[in-house]
Amino acid sequence: MPTRREFLRSSALAGLASVWPGATPRVALQAPCEPDPLAGAQPLGIVRLGGTGAGDVPFHRLLGSGLDARLFTDLADLSPDRLATPTDRFYVRTAYPDLLEPRADWSIRIHGLVRSERRISIADLRAQAEPQGTHLLECAGNNDPGNFGLMSVASWTGVRLDRLLERAAVLPGATRVLVAGFDRHSQVSRTSLPGASWIFTLDEISTTGAFLALEMNGEPLPRDHGCPVRLIVPGWYGCAAIKWVDEIALVDDAAPATTQMREFAARTHQARAFDLARDYEAAAIDVAATPIRIERWRARAGLVYRVVGIIWGGQRPVDMLEIRFNATEPYYPVPLCPPRRDHRIWSLWTHDWRPPSPGIYHISLRVPDSSIRTRRLDLRYYTRSVRIDEV
Ligand SMILES: Nc1nc2c(c(=O)[nH]1)N[C@H]1C(S)=C(S)[C@@H](COP(=O)(O)O)O[C@H]1N2
Ligand SMILES: [Mo]
């Protein structure tokens, strides 16, 4: 039996569906702190979010090819019970390389500072594969303020890289590991350099729990997501999550940075594109937050706009955000209910808002705990705009 509150929610949901064309089953209301101040209020629809320079991109459709291919995830329909991204909606950055022949005998060459070079087959990996949990992936170039849809969440199955390296007879001089994947495309890219590899310290590999993934959401990796094997580095930007992995090399502190590391230096917040891998900071995602939809509600006291948003990234618990609706306005507290504890995925927050007048508002968030690093929030990177016609 649904509780009275759930019942109110679902009938409100039915109302929302009728005024939000084409979106019927996708909407579910975010559970705010108890009690819900909008319980019993009437949902009127959704107000579109945009942003300066926002593109009007179609969602869940592969656009372009090779290194220029993109598929954007629609973040607007996330709800507490639907936080994982279905595989066919998971963002794509770089589609299956047309020069890559699918091979049954795929193997990864492990070489460099190891006692003896060896190859590990997909069958070997499959025999060791284990569930690795649910993790968010975000492209470091997730820069479309219309949506920020180069970001998704999936559950993964694979083999931890530190476990694999324990069996690789690594020589004492090795301090770092290079992971490389197939990256040759017949078409010259407009936006990106070919060559996909990243160098990690051995410590980064074990503290992040980096793993070679064979499955996402319980199915073998689809072609565009790195079939048959890709790297996932929990908490790091997607540029380090090498797809179509075919090489692992043990290296030392003299190893030059890869073209991929140099290409993504600015987007991973490096001071510059250093020559040596050892000068690169971890390509970690700091705590970030952005609105994903704005719901219009008629409450007894008048119109209320409910800003629904996500928080992701970082490694530490966060229990409070602050939201601002224009540069000249103060910040208002957004308590996170419950506090954010699982930093592997995004979680939802809401803020009920009564705009003082019609107009354009630019919504940004910050974390009041100044001991938490928020490089992109500090840059107002995830600011989104909304036009309010009626208050
Ligand atoms: N071989 C290869 N791996 C790659 C890339 C690439 O171009 N080639 N792009 C990287 C980037 S920039 C991102 S954001 C992620 C995207 O993974 P996805 O397409 O499965 O979402 O893959 C990474 N792995
Ligand atoms: Mo990316």
C-alpha cells in the first residue's frame, strides 16, 4: 500500500505529465527534506534551463563519428530511484574506431619495467572479473551549458588493475603505469588528437580502485564504450578512462607525458601541459553541482519554482550547498537531505524558489565548507540560466 505521501506524489506526477508534453514516464518528484512543503501543491510543468552559448543538442543519439562522435545524456529526468544511466543513454565521447577490426583473440600486452613481457587475454580477464560498483564518468570537456550531458553513471564489472599488476612481476624501479588503447580513425578529427593513453602512479591505481571493465550495467561493453575492455578510474575525468585497452606499460619517473595528457592538461586543471608525466596532478573531479530541471508548482501561497539539481565529484562528505540566482543576489543554503556520502555517483538536491520578478536568472552553486576543493564551481563553470515569465 502506498503511504499517503507517496499517493500525493504520484497523483501530482500524473498532473505533471499532462502539462509536460512528451515526457510522461520520465518524471519522478525528488524527495526533499521532510515534510515536503509542496505536498498537495499542483504541478504546472517544467521550465527549460539554458546557459550562455548553450547548444540545443539532441539527446541519446550518436552524433558524428570517430573522435568527433558525441552522444549527450539528458540529465533532466534523474530521480532518487533512477540515478543510473541506461546503457543506450550513456554519453559517448569517441565512437568505435573504424580502423579497429573486432578480434576474438584480443589481448593486452604488459611490458616495460616487468621481469618478462606477457599478454593477458580477455578470457583471462573474464575469469577474474568481479562487480566493481556504480561509478560516474564525466568528460573533462563537458562544456555545453545547455545540458552538461557528457556525464553518466553505470555499474561496472571488471578486474582491479592493482590486482593485475601484483601478478605482473613488476621490477622495483617501476613507479608508474601507462594504460593505452586503440585510437586510430580513418577520419581526421576536427576537435581531438589521436592517441589514447594515460600514466598513473602505482599509488593512484590502488587508491582510486582503477579497474579494467568488461561489462557495464550487466552486459558486455558496447562497441562505443570500449568493447572488449576499457579502463575506469573512479573519481577521475573520462579522458583517463582509456577505451579499447591493448597495452599496459610499467614506467618510471622519467616517463614523458602522453599526447592525451597534454591535450587534456587545461581541462584536468594542470598548471600547464608538462613534458613529464610525474608533473601532472591527479585528473580528479572536484565536488561540483548544477541544476538539472526547474519544476513550476502552484502552492497555496502562490507560484513556487522547485530547482532540482545534482552534486557529484569529490571524496569527502558534503551536507550543505549554497545557491545563488544572480551575481548581485546573496547565496541561500541548500541542505542536502540526506547528506552526500557516496562520492562515486551523483546525488540529488532541491531548492524551492520564489523569484522576485520575471527575468533571466543565472543559477550557480558553491560549497560553504571552504576546506573542500571546488575548482570548477569556483569558476562558475556549471552555471545555468533560466527565463522566468511569471511570478
Ligand atoms: N581509445 C580511446 N579511449 C578513450 C577516448 C578516446 O578518444 N580513445 N576518449 C576518452 C574520453 S575524453 C572520455 S570522456 C571517455 C568517454 O567514455 P564513453 O564514450 O564510454 O562515455 O573515454 C576516454 N577513452
Ligand atoms: Mo572526455
